[in-house]
Amino acid sequence: MQNAFVDSFNGSFRDELLNEILFSSLAEARETIIAWKEDYNRNRPHSSLGNITPHEFAMKMALEKQAA
């Protein structure tokens, strides 16, 4: 295991998407993966970020940077 964060992401990606859906075309796979990625990066809390969403974390960091 070289990078725990990448391994965690790959596990989530595989368990929640790739093992659950049988894609009928490459276009369908791309659309579904894009939607999953957006949800993962915007709506899902991550323990590595203090159980807030990546979007919230980015906004928090931007506000802290402006305040400094």
C-alpha cells in the first residue's frame, strides 16, 4: 500500500460503482462515472477532511486564506 488515500478511493469506486453496475456502452459508463465522481467530490463527507465534504473543505480553506 503506497498511498492510503488512493487505495481508499479505489476501494470505494470499485465497491460502490464498478461492482454494482453492468454498463451497456462506453458512453453510459462515462456518464455514470462522471455523476459518481461529482457526488464523491461535492456531497460526500470524508473522514480525512474532518467529516466534511471536499467542497465545504475547499470553501473553508479559501475563507481562511482570505482572512490571513
